[in-house]
Amino acid sequence: MSIVRTNNLQNPDSSGINIELSQNGGVILSGVATATSGFSGDLTGNLTGNVTGNVTGNLTGTASTATAAATAYGLSGSPTLSGITSVSTSNLTVNGNAYPSAGPLSNRNLIINGAMQVAQRGTSSTSSGYHTVDRYKPSFGGVSVTQSQQALSSGDPYNEGFRHFLRTANTATSTSTTAYTQIEQRIESQNVATSGWNYTNSSSFLVSSFWVRSSLAGTYYVQYRAPDVGNYYFNRSFTLSADTWTKVTHTIPGDSSMVINNDNGIGLEVVVVAHYGTGWQGSTATDGSWFTRSNNEYFPSSTFSQNWANTASATFDITGVQIEVGSVATPFEHRSYGDELARCQRYFERRNINDNGNTDGVFGIGNSLTSSNFKLLYYWNTTKRSSASITLTLDGGVIYVRDAGGNSQGTTQSFTVTSISSNHAFLTFTANGGTFTAGGVGQVRVDQTGSGNAYFSISAEL
């Protein structure tokens, strides 16, 4: 066998490819201006050297394709491109996970408390409205419902890191045609307006994803509302098997009629619906397109045939709610409890004064205006969305004022709000037994007995 040894092979017309063997055994390709027809056939060796010039064609073959491609794009050495299943102009998928096609890599979820971690108000309530899991407003009418934060211990959502879900449970059946039950989160307008969603363009999307389960098999709905436009709604249906967690994903297109104000009002309402009676259905409502609601027709006719409201002990569960810019749903953006708590406290904050009957809980220092009035400047932990409201729950406790010398200066059971803003309030307490020392400084305390818990509720909810 003959062996030809050379360190330079050149096309005779001096216009083609020069192949040179370097001293370390590498291969240098030079003089490649373009390769419009690409490299074809099988690459049976290793292309470990440098490729200079511009390669505009395709590298195909069966051996060392990843190494050759990486080298051609300027990566040195022997890089490993494992796990990348697809790369396109619209998305990057690594190990089966799609990365955002638009918007940021972090802080992309427009939903707050999507993993249902925070429940400042409590974990169970039979009332409609904000009472359990923060930022969620379970609402119902014509039917009795218990809403609760539940622990998650197994199943597909658990495997993705979720440990809580929000449940609504039917506690009394109803045949009313106007019965309804839903779970809603209201997203602040400026969060939507500055998200990067081109909401007036029908080719620009939000993508919504969540885990949901019902004790009843059937077709359910999620409804998106744009209150800055008016009664402007977008419905998407989804189908569930009984007692089975299902991952729901769909896109929400922009629309030329859309308006999202850059303010602290409601920009988008996300309403996941277990039941709306036939009195809320009609032909003017659509599925999959924006429409203006009329005649109380929220959903298309002949929907919710599983009749959740008239089924004893029916349950409806949800967790892992995420809404982000783009058309491809990404893995859920898990945030720490502390991060979610701070986000929730922009809208609601519970300030405990006494826990489990502890006595002498101090919640502020102020001064006596007169012998009967004591004024306190009270700051919130987190600046609120807007000027807040404040209520006090004593739960059997008694408020009293103690002066700088440690002497009790009178008890009081109520207060008035002199002024209030997004980060503080001036509270005036009136003596109810004893007197204050005019001009004196003191502490406002709660004497708690039994197992009660006194607390302030500060709300700026949408």
C-alpha cells in the first residue's frame, strides 16, 4: 500500500478549498468563501481542526456530526451538544423542556401564587370571595361551596414540585339555572401592559397552563376577561376524566379591539369555571375567539352538562397556574415562599398581634393627643397596590395603652382611621376606661386571653 504524505492540497485553479495538515495532526480548511451546496455524504472521520471562512451550506453525515457542526460555528475543542432535541427560530427545546419563545427567562409568570403556597387569611371558608389562598377569588351563587387550601402528596403535579392546591367542594346540591361556581385571579393592568405581549396583534400570544382535576368527568371552561375594553371575553374549553389530574395548555391571541391600560386596575381576569347554569349560556358566546358578552351569555349553549352544582360532594381542584408571553408553554416557574408572600402582600397583608393567646402583644408606638385620644402611625410590611383598607380582629382580646413608665392608661375596643395610604395609616384610639396623659408617649398593646389571635387585615385587592 502506497502512502502519500503532504501538508497542502490545493485546487489547481487556486479558487477552491485548501486542505492543510497542521503539525499537531489537525486539519485546516481555508479559502472557503461559501459552500452553497453544503457538505453531503458520510463523514467517517473526525473534524477536530479549525474551519476558517464562512460556511453557509449544510453539514450532513453519519459520524461526528455534532462536533463538525459545533466547529463550523466557531466552537473549539470537542463540545457536546447532548439533550438539545430541537432548535428553531421559534423555540429551543432541551431535554424535553421548551424554553420561552418570547419574554424573559425569569419573572415570566403573570400569575401570583400559582403554586397555591400562600394562604394568609386561612385555609378553609364557606364564604364566596377572598378567604383562603392568596390572590384567588373563588366565587359562587345559587349553590353552597367550601373553598380550601389542600396539601398535595402524590400525583403528576406533586412530581413537578407542587405541594398545595385550591379546592372548591359542593356542600349542597342545586338545580338553579343561575347557579355558578368559579375560581378567579385578577392580574394588574400594568403587569400585562408591560409584559411584552403585543395584545392588539392577533399573531401575538399569551400561553396559559395549569393542572386541574374534578370528581366529575366532563367539559369545563377557562374564561379570560379584558375589563379595560368592557365585557370582552375569550373562552377555552377543556375535558377532564373523573378524579384525574390533567395538564391544560392553550394560547390566548391578541385582538385589534384589545385595550390594556398601564395602571393599577384590572388588566386581565383569569376565571376557571366548574359550573355555570343554563341561565348564563347562549348563542352569542363563543369558544376560541374574543367576543362581547351580551344578555348574560357567558358560555356557549349546552355546556357544563356534567352539572357539578347538582352533584353532592363534587370537587374541583387546581394548582400550577402559569400565564406567560409567547405561544409555547414552559416549565412552571417555581418561586420561593418568601417571594410569593411579598407579591401577595401588595394586595393583602395579615399582621398578627397575638398568636395563640400570648399576652401583651405590642403593635405600635404613638402619642396621646388628648386625655381620651391616642394616635398611632402604623406602617405596612409591603407597599400596597393602592390606598388600602384596614380592619382589626380582636378575637377576644382587649386593646390598651401603656405609657413610657409601664403604666396602663386606659382600654379601648375600637379605632378610627384618620388617614390611610398605600404604605401606612394614622389610627386614633379612644379611651374606654381610664384616661390617657395628653402629650405622652406610649405603646398600643393587646391583652389576649384563651387561644385567640388578634390581627390586622390590610387590603388593596383588585
